Amino acid sequence: MNFDEILDLRGTQASRWSLMEKVHHVPQATGIPMGIADMDFRPPECATRAVQGMIDRGDFGYYGDDTAYQEAIQWWMATRHGWAIERDWILTNHGVVNGVAIGVNAFSAVGDGVILFTPVYDSFAAAISGAGRVVVECPLVNNAGRYEFDFAAYDAMMTGRERVVVLCSPHNPGGRVWTQQELRDVAAFCQRHDLILISDEIHQDLVYPDAQHTVMAKAVPEIQDRLIVVNGTSKTFNVAAIRTGNAIIPDPVIRARFAASRAGMYIQPNAFGKTIPTAVYTPEGAAWLDALIVYLDANRRLFDTAINTIPGVSSMTLDGTYLAWVNFGGSGMAQEELVRRVKDVAHIAANSGTNYGKGGESFMRFNFATPRARVIEAVARLQAAFSDLQ
Ligand SMILES: Cc1ncc(COP(=O)(O)O)c(C=O)c1O
């Protein structure tokens, strides 16, 4: 594994590069993509070998027996997260957000409220509104550069029309790995208001050494009768092309209702989406991940140290994820101006904080899962683009 290797995906359909001009208006020739959340690294060799095996065998047919796939997930969740799951708890969908969307559809009706702790990953709101449900934004509190919940405020906001909570754990953006106490507080909130809890744990493996992610089902076993955990391999191993993720649902009643909602959509994930996870949820995949975390951790420190030298600008300290969340609030600059400088002056494609709901104003999100040389170049460009700040 060589995370310093520069992969040249310019001119391909890769989203990071092909949408740079179209969406961010940053030229591909000079731009640095720090937007969409996948990485500029080759996936582990075990993933490549598995796909190569399909190619060598000429095996492009329907995927059959799920046993090895599900056993690989069981192994991963037990060895990396200490959670013993049954094979039949796993329902495999077309990606993690697809699992969230199925859960929202199964447990709410058109017009019902679905709660998000904002700012938060923007596709949740898209899926909720797309299904005719109402996004209820419960704002996180930015306490000295660290997001926290405020359940007293959220309790006061409830109308009785809310049905579901979508929790992002670890949180994107802001990178919080919630403590066990915070997870217990989320669970208690769901119990108080009779809400189904969808815990999106796609970033479960991208956690830095000073934090410890706990699967919601483990942190609060009593919440399992209203819990759907969604996760997958796409972020961890940089294989988002598989468009496959899992809903893991311990409770048979919740599972049956989720499955019934899903049955009407005829969801059958593709063979690549089963083959790659089976190959990476292994000791070889685990060793690659451990090396990745060391590399990302150094990128995180480099990025934060350089950004924090710009007066009025600060990068939140991440417990997990490779998505730096940078607060330009102290610069006194309007959102449009800082977006303009990042894009037109620094030639960096990053995400405006306003995409993520309330509380995202004055922020931008930068993906630093890229070779170190690019991080160094990016921070130099950002320092130059904001060099007039005193
Ligand atoms: C919290 C979270 N959930 C889900 C996804 C995407 O999952 P998928 O592509 O499997 O739908 C992302 C991607 O950035 C994410 O950050």
C-alpha cells in the first residue's frame, strides 16, 4: 500500500474529477478535489484481486449464495466493533443512504417529521424530502469547536408528528465520535418521543486513535426494539462504486416492517457489491485500514495546523472521518466570498457549509483523504487565498 501514489483520474468519469468543473466550476487541469467523500487512494489489493478474479473467470452473472458475504460482515462487526450479529439481521441495499431511505419510508408517512441533528450529511435531507416527509432540524451546539447535543431544546421542539431520527455516528461533518453517554442520551430521546432510530455508522472504521466508536446497539442494548443500524465498506475501503450497504436490524418486528417496505422496491444488490466486501472484511483488509488511519491522522494534523494559522479560521478537531470542517466565522467574510476564494483563487473544489443545514453557515468542508503532497499544496493555496486576513 502506497498512499503517496498520485492516481491520475482526470478525464475519467470519477465523480471527484468529472464533476469538478461542472459542479464546482474549478478547472480539472489545476484543481484539487476536496469535495465528494471518497479517497484518492487505491483500494486494498484484496479488493482488486477479488474483482480481478471475477474478470478472469468471466463471472458477471447474478450473485447467488450470500453466506460468505454475511459471514464476512459478522466477522468484521465482531472483531472490529465487538458486536455479535446474526446473519438474518443483515438486509443489503443499494448503498447506505438507500437503507436510510427505506427506513424512513417504512416508519413514517408523507407529512411526518424526520429528525436530523444539523449540520449533517446532506443526502439525508434529500432522501427525507424526496419521500414527502418533513426534515426537522435539531441544531447541534458548537461548544468551543466541538459539537454537542441539546436535548432540552429538542424536547421543546417536538410536536408529536415526528416519527424517525437519523443519527450520523460518527458525525459528518464535524467528525464527532459520540461518547457512550451521548448515545444513551440519543436513545433516551427516541424513547421519550416514541421515535425509530436509524443510526448511520458508515464512518465507524474511520476513527483516530484517541477516540473509540461504539455501535449504537452495543452502547444501548435496550434501544434495539426501535433500531436500524446502517453501514458498509464503501467509505472505509474506498469502494463507493459498489453502491452497496447494509441495514443491520436486531429486532424481528422492526426487521419485518423494513423488509416489507423494501420488498416493493425489489432490491437486489450487485455482484461487485457482495464480492468486494467479502474480500475486504478480512485480516488483510484490516491491516490496510490500520495503515490508512495512520496516514489520514498525519494528513489531519498537517491540514489543521496549517489552516489554524490563518487568522479568524479554525478547523474542528476530528475524532473520526477524513472530512475537515473549517469555520471561517472569525474572518467576518460572507459565505459567498469564502466559497469564491476557495474555488476561484485556490482552485479547490470543496463543499459549502450551507449544504448541511442549520449551523453550517460560515463553514466549508474539505476532504483530506488524498496523497500528502496534495494536502500540502492545498493548504498553501488556502493560506495564500486568505493572506489578507489579519
Ligand atoms: C454519513 C454518510 N452516510 C452515507 C454516505 C453515503 O453512503 P452510500 O454512498 O453508501 O449511500 C455518506 C457519504 O459521504 C455519509 O457521509
